Amino acid sequence: MTARKCPVCGKAILRAPDDVRPFCSPSCKLADLGRWLDGSYRIAGPPLEIENESFAVMPSKEDS
Ligand SMILES: [Zn+2]
């Protein structure tokens, strides 16, 4: 069997808990998630923000 390499830090993954796969550790999993949030990965498709804007223009009467 060949050891897998962590896509974040490049270390060979010898033993990793199932919940951090395919990364070597929780910190690498978080680092990868951070890249998603940064926008390093772009997902093709319509921006979801448009739906939020329609909510923004609706007057909220619950405050008053
Ligand atoms: Zn790693």
C-alpha cells in the first residue's frame, strides 16, 4: 500500500482519524477549509448573494 500525501502540507499520511481525511490532521483540514472561504477555489455558477439581496430590500417590521 502506498501512503497518501496530505494535500495541504504534503506530508505522508500514515495514520489519520476518519474525520480529518483526506488530510493528515485537523489543522490541515481547517487550512483547506480556510482556502475555500478565502475564495481561492471558485465554484462555477450563479452567485448566491443575489438571493440574499432580495431579502435585504424587504422592509423588516419586526424591529419596530
Ligand atoms: Zn497536513
